[in-house]
Amino acid sequence: MAKLSHLTKNSSKIKDKPRVYFTCHPDDFDAYFKRITDDLFRSHDCVIYYTEDMNDVFTETEQNTDLERMNLFVVPVTKKLLTDANRAMDSDVRLAMSKFIPILPIMMEDGIDKLYSKPDKFGQLQYLNPNSNDSTEIPYHDKLRRFLDQVLINDELISRVRNAFKTYIFLSYRKIDRQYANDFMRLVHSSPDMLGVAIWFDEFLTPGEDFRENIGKALKGCDLFTLLVTPNILKDSGGKPNFVITDEYPMAKKYGIEVFPVEMVETDKEQLSKKFDGIPCCVSIENPEDFHRQLIKALPTLPFSDGTIEEAFLLGVAYLDGIDVETNREKAVIIIRDCAEKECEEAIRAMISIYINGKGVPKSYFQAQKWYNRLFELKKKDLSDVDKQIALMKVYDEYCVFLAKYFILEYSIFVEETMLPTIRSFTLNCDVVDPGWSYLHFWLCQSYFRSVEASMMRDCDNSYAPLYKRVIESHMKQVKDAEQLEIIKDNLKYIEKAVTFWEDFAAYHETVSESKESSKDEPSIESLLLKFDLCKSDYELLPSDSNYFIFIEIYEKLIDYYHKTQNYQSEYIYTMTFLDLKVEKYISDPDILEGAEILYLYSELVDLLVKENLINEAIHALIKEMEFI
């Protein structure tokens, strides 16, 4: 059976600190525990839990009551961790993944990326590498600090959460009954009216701390003393009456706090009365509705049930991080999402962080992206003064950093799958901002350029550079003030140098790879999709005949590619949208192409789909053909 030990910065008390769990291969503990914990303390004041023997195995109860309450799992990654049978990989990491607890893998050895990325290991989970020698990278300690800032709650927010609670219950129980304590908290909070009830329980009081002092302070701030009754509450500890009998219960009576005994397991009532003088009748948990009625009756003050959106958001944070309530990430996400839907900016930002880090939900950069869109729309509603316009620009900037960091550089998703077209659209159509504030336009251009730069690092496509120049020129024309114009021109010198660099870099890459590309029968699908994305954006902004024909040419290459690679489902999708475009052009300008050509293409597509047994798709294409006729 495993026993948790703990470590804090400068041996400080553990109260109110975020909970970090360190786990590793048993052979790696001596090599990496101090090094990694020192790095963590360098960035954050947290409490780090671990087992002194990494071969110890947690019981299911210990997993449910101890490990599930952790805010972060930190794992040094080595070949042994990935290849040997061990608790860290086979149990701890699996638990964190199944419960959507953030994991921070720290890559301690080179050359094991393929092992690391296997689906039954860490998959696509990003790691930090403290041994990287790449001088162009953000330093490891900066990356670590930023990651911890996102995942671990700060002191100021913890204080706000505690201030939001109107009612506190003191929970007294034997440590052997930790699972019952967890069950009790979930029962209390299963009623919507009781969500705002905080529960003080000594979840991780440790040797060396003054139990009586901490418990005395907690009792003075509580509205009700709840005693979890099981046969264990009657048993001695080391041949002496247990701490609940000798200290906690008498202290509650001394302070005049009402006692609310809850029978979790049938217990000898006569013995209970002997050991707990004046104890009231136990409340049963068999009927939850009756239990809640009696609990509400016993509370001197009622918890809020219809507070402000801010209070509701703080409640969500409490359940997400287990602040004076049980950790219930599923409940937390529901509460925070509801606040975000009601346009609470803090909740929207929390939803972004939740999806980026996979906290209580599966990690999803696409979902985070949707909430960034919601944040942008919220900020765009009111641009009545300069401060609010600047706030909008900051969201642009954050959004571009998010796209570059998670989608393009780290997540291995090509630029056409991101929201770069949306950023481009924002940039080219930012009439929401007063043109007189040239530095805001410059800020927007910088943000756009950041995403362009990142995408070019992956795709080396020089189409971005001239597009970016057009953006700059467009904004320059809006600047009327001569002094402002000089300021933005000075700033542009650096940007233009960067653009020139990327033009040269892309040209070099194109020259180097030209022979490779020419030897291939098929074009690069990534290159085709990237050009398709750019042409689509240009055509939507300026639907001229020249842009139309360029767009059509790219469509035809994509369709041809999918046909030759026998990806008929993708061929069908692109052909249908291709034909929709042709039909739209035919209706607006019938002289530019013949309707017979469109009918022929529909007919060919239907024949192909029938041949490949894609019957539903064939029927849909046939219906579209009949509509055109």
C-alpha cells in the first residue's frame, strides 16, 4: 500500500498551495526528483506529493481520495519508464489521462520520441525538454513557468474563491474513512442548493504541523460540525482514544457549534453515546432528499443558490481545483461553461485554458479556438474608447500566439487547418478600429505577421510575404497624422526586414526541394491545400475573373490528386464544392462557361460514386444535377 509524502518550498505549510504529484520509474527517482522539484519551486510555491518507494501500489480508494485531487502530475520520461513495467506509466499516468488531470512529461533522455509518442504511452501529449541546446528556443525554465501559470491556481484567485462561499461545514472523520468523506461531500453537493457549501476537512494535514491550532482556527470559521459515523470512529489509535474523540468533538462543543452526526455505516449507538457525550441522533443518508432537508435545517446560514455570475464562476473554480470542496472536474466545467455562455470574460478565458490543458475535459485546441472566437466577439461589442480598442488588439495578439504555438509549431497541424484565414479576414477588414490610432493597426499587423512567420517556418510558402505587404500598405493609407505615420514607418523597418528574410528563406527552400518535387508524380498535398486556402481567401475578398480561374485550377489539381490516390470520399467533397462554385459563376456570368460542361462533370461524378459503392453520395450528386437542370 502506498503512502504519500510531501515537500514544500522552504518547508512551509501546505495549506492553500496547489497540489503537484511527482511520479517516475523507481530507478529514476534519485536522479531526477531533486532536480525537478527544485525547478518547480523556482517557478511556483506548490506542494509536491510523492511516494518514497516508487514500487508501492495505490489502492483504488487511495487513487480516488488522494491522486484524483492532484492539480498536476509531473513525470520525468526515460527509456525505462517507457519500456519497463512500472506504476508510474502503467497506473499513475493512466489515471491522470482517464480523469483529465493535466500531465507534464519532462523529457530526460534523447532518442526516445518514437517510444514516447506511441498511443499506449503519451501519444501527442507535448513534453518539455530541459536538455535542449537550441538557442532559438524559449528557455526551458520560461516554458515551465508559463505552463505552471496556466495549470496551477494562484493565491489571489484562491482568496476570491474562499470569499465567495457563504457557508462552511467542518468535516470530522477518521483517516481510514477517507472514501466515506469523499462520498459525503458528493452527497452534500448533489443538491443544486448546496453547491455553495464549503467543507473544511484536513485532507493532507501532515506531521510537524500543529493539528490543534489548525483545527481550532477552522472550527471558529465554520457554521456546522459534521461527524462521519462509522465503526472506525469508536476505535482507539495506538491504544488511546482517537483524535476525533479527544480533540475535535470536545472543541466543537466548547465553541458552541451545532453537531450534525451522519451515519455512513451502521454503528453501535450505545457505544457512540458513551464516547461522544451529548451527541445528537444520527442522520441517515439512505434518503438523499430527507438528508438535505435536515442539513439545511441544521445550517444557521444558507448557501447562495442564485448569486452573481462571478460567484458562480468562482464556485466552478472551487470544484475544478478542489478548494474547500471535493474535486469534481465534470461539475466544474459545466458551471464555468454556463458562466462563459453568459458572456463572463473570466469564464471564457477559463474555458480556453481548460481545453488547452485538458483540465476536466479531453484536451482540444479546436475547442479552445472556438472560445477564443467568443472572446473576440465579446470584446468587439464595445469599442467606444481607446482602452477598449486596445483590449481588442490584445485579444488579436493572444489569438495569434495561440495559433502559432499550439497549432502550427507544436501540434503539427498545417496552417490550412487553423484559423489563419480568420486572422487574415480580421486584419484586412478591421474597420472596427478607429483609423486614427495607427499604433493599433501596427499592433494588429504584428499579430498577423506572427502567425504568418510561424506558418512559413513549417510550410516555407512565399505567398504569405506579399500578402502581408498588402496588409501593411492598406493600413498605411489609413494613417492621416504625419507624426503617427513616421512612428509606424520606423517600426515597419524591422518588419520589412523580416518579410524579406522569409521571402529569401522560402525561395531557398523552393530551390533546394525543386529537384525532389520534380521527381514526384504527385504534388504535395500539403502544398496544394495551403495554396487552396490562400486562393480561397483572395477570391472571397476579391472575386475577380483572374482570381476565379486561379482558384478553379487549384480545385482541379486537388480533385485530380484525390482521384489518383483513390481517396474518392475527398474527391467527392471537393468536386461538389467545385461544382457549386461553377454553378454560382454560371448564374452570375453565363458567358464565361457552358452549362453542358457542368452537367458533364455532374454525370461523371455520379458514375464514379456508383462504381465505388458510395450510394448516398451518388444520390446527393444526382439531386444537385437535377436542380441545375
